[in-house]
Amino acid sequence: MKVQGSCHCGNVRYEAEVETADSGAKRAQVFCANCGSPLYTHGVGNTETYGLRVGCIESASAIEPASTTQTLPGTLIPC
């Protein structure tokens, strides 16, 4: 799926082809230097693939989660 997005101040804009993934690998995060919006992540030591932060994607409502987890209030989820 092709998506477009930007940081909150509009200083950074992007267009990307995305697919969902969940590897559990450690990630480095990148932010807009002007407004601090989280933009994307990449694997520590691996910049071949990137993960876009959903909050900055203009069409985020079109992206369906691969899975969801629901818990009762006060329930702890082990990390």
C-alpha cells in the first residue's frame, strides 16, 4: 500500500510503499528536528528497512492492524 505523510509542522513530508511486520527486533527512532514528531524507525545496525510511525501517515485509517490485544483493566502484559 502506498501512503503519504508528514510531521506535525509539515517540515518533513514523505511517500512510501508499506507492508505490516512484527519481528520484535530492537529499533532506533527518528524525529523531526523542528517539531519533534516521531517519523520512522529502523533496525539497530540495519537501515535496509524502515518502519513508519502511524500517527504521521495521512491515510492511517486505511491501514488494518494484523492483530490486536485486549486486556482487562489492571492486567499486566509481560514484555
